[in-house]
Amino acid sequence: MPHRFDPTILREYDIRGIVGKTLFTADAHALGRAFAATLATTGGKRVAVGYDGRLTSPELEAALVDGLAEGGADVVRTGRGPTPMLYFAAATLGVDGGVMVTGSHNPPDHNGFKLVLGGKAFFGDAIQKLGQTALTLGAPAATRGQVSQHSVFTDYVVRLAKDYDASRPLTVAWDCGNGATGEVVVELTKKLPGRHVLLNETIDGTFPAHHPDPTVAENLVQLQQAVKAEGCDLGIGFDGDGDRIGVVDARGRILWGDQLMIVLARDVLKHYPDAPVLADVKASQVLFDAIAEAGGRPVMMETGHSLIKARLAEIGAPLAGEMSGHIFFADRWYGFDDAIYVAVRLLGVLGRAPETLGDMLDRLPPVFNTPELRLPCEEERKFAIVEEVRERLRKRGAEMVEIDGVRVRTADGWWLLRASNTQAVVTARAEASTEDGLIRLKEQLATELAASGLNLGKD
């Protein structure tokens, strides 16, 4: 039977909605049917399916599996775990695709699906086409697909631990945020040297400790407290499905995604001289400069983890990352965003280094920047505002990068304006080498936004 998805759930990088309002088990079933049909057009038949720790994930997974089988696909159920464990299954089990039931870092009543096809990220137009395919669904496949269970949990943990490459033990606090990484981290830390302090490792879809998003400072407070109380070398936090990482040093200072990338890129580039390293347009200029100084080729990319993952594979880069904490290793790994693997590699770097993570942070050039400013804007207006700003800047001959919105460079530093692909917001950021410079950049940004009817606010 034809099925119509609520259009708000078909996003740029995944399928995501509010359970009971915009997302139902019927959607999961129809998604299974539509993805099975999509698989068939590529000659594929086998698909791995996993799910996270949300309360609604088991029922959505069951409906998804039923839809896939009804559509003629053979399904390998890998069970509960983080999204990267499903990606690992898709990369190692000889399947043609993968679907993860996850609400990522969203509130507890949200859920959704992340998809892989032929070892590549499935996003953008491909997701929209799934909606069109669902509208044309007819009778079930002549032969129902087979459904089997195959846990990759142990193989995944062993493979994670295999790439730890240091001898000096560290004391580490891990905050799983009651998300899907908990069981993996419990087993992984048993295989790593050093002392490990585990926080919120029990998977609980109500997220009782705090919201599972390590890119928001308030969600790292418990981790910071534990690092100080336990005398840890560092603290590591994960989002709800384990594909984004947050890190704090021994003093509890947060390393944002671009700062963490500097630490990782310097290590990777020792083995890959002149290799490209990708980062999104929101990242600090300090990162792009550090990549070049370490002998790499910095590549500025559009924001969006699926876009970066696809480009990484396309140009053969060993490492990529974005401000949101999605970091991708193709060096010794599979090229997908796996925060637990990133943690293992970071511990290796620190266990071999003569200096601490805090020392590394202290050596970075001082900059003054805003966080990512998210300005509410009507969906139909957000792209137009960015385009209006772009045209005015072009006429004035401004120095800018137009990869994803506009990133304008001045003598003080740079400022960025882009339309979000996933929400009704325009995002902005500015960075300068001095406090006065940052004030000037924000004034320029505010002036441009005001000319298009948007208020920057006081931040």
C-alpha cells in the first residue's frame, strides 16, 4: 500500500521526527519497504539493522525489519548499540546496506533512521526519493526476505581496542550520557591500560543525567567535575548514538571539534605527508593553518557529516571532521564517524606524547570567537537572506569563501553566515585575534543581517 511520510521527517542527512506526532511505526514499516525497493535497483538484497537505547527504538526496529523483509530484503539484525557499531556491521558483514534506528542527540521523544547504501552515506536527494518510492508501494515482494540475528558487539569492541597504540597509561573519565555507547565503553575500557572512571554508562532512553549532546557546554559539567575529582588526564563524552565526541582536559577545559582535530591531524600527518585533511566551514582558521604547518593540505568543506564522509572517500583523505564533533578516520579505520574510535586514537596520541592535552591546548594561538549563533528564521527566508548578504558583499569586493553560505575574511579575522540544512535557522560565527577585533566582526555581521531584516542579538 502507498504510504505518505510527514514531509518534516525527511531531512538532509537522515529521517527524524517526534514519535506519536510526526513519526510512527507505520513510517518505519514503509521505510523498510521503500529501502528494500531502493536496494533492489542497485542489485542489493542484504541489509544490516541496528537500534539505539531510546524507549521507542525496539518497536520501530521491529516495524522496519518487517517492512524490509516484506519488500524482499534479507535482514541481519545486529541488536542494540551505537550508530558506529551498525556502520561497522555494514562495512564488515558483506551486506549491501544498513539502517540504524536512532534519535541521535535529540530529546527523548524523538527518533529516526540513518542509512548506508553500498558502503556510502545515504542523504540529500536519496532520502527525498525514498519518500517518492513509498508513495508508489504496491503488493509485497513475491518472496519474503529472510531475517537473521548476528551480533557484532564483541568483534567491534576487539577491533576498537586493536588500534590503541601507546604504552603510557592514562586516567580517563568517560561520560556515556545514558546513550547507546554505554555497553561498548564498559567492555572497551576493560581492554585498555590505565584507570577508567565511567559515568552514566547504563543505557536509559529517558537520559536522566543530562541531555546527550557533548557539543553543549552545560552537558559536560558532570564530566568536568569527575575529571577534577578523580584527577583524570582528560574526560570524554558522547552523544546519544555515539557518532559525536566531546573532550575536556585535566583542568576541565573543553576542546571543541576544531581544536581536537588539530591534535589528531598533527599525529596522522606524520604518516601521510601532503595528505588532504577536511574540516567544515565553521572551523577555526587555526585548524586550517595547523594542518598546513603539519605538512597537510587543508580542505574547507560544507557543513554536514554525510557530505564530509562522502568527500573523504572521494579524495582519499585520511582524516576529516566538523565542529559538531563528527570526526572521520580513514587511516586504519573505515571512514565513518565513530566517536568511540576517535577516543581510542586520542588516548594513543596522548599516551605517546611528552606533553599533556592541556599543554597542547595552551600552545594553540589565542583567538577570540563566538559559539555557533543560531538565529531563528522562517524556512522559506533563510537561504534568501544568505544570498542577499552574498550579493552585497560581492558588489563591495569582499574577500570571502562561498562554499557553504559566506565566510568573510577581514584584517581582524573572519565571520560566517550560512542557512541550516536541518532547521529553520541561519547560523553565524565570528573569530578574531583580539577582543576588539571580534567586536568589529560582530558589528559587521549585525549590519549585514539587519539589512536583510534579521537581528543578530546580543551574543
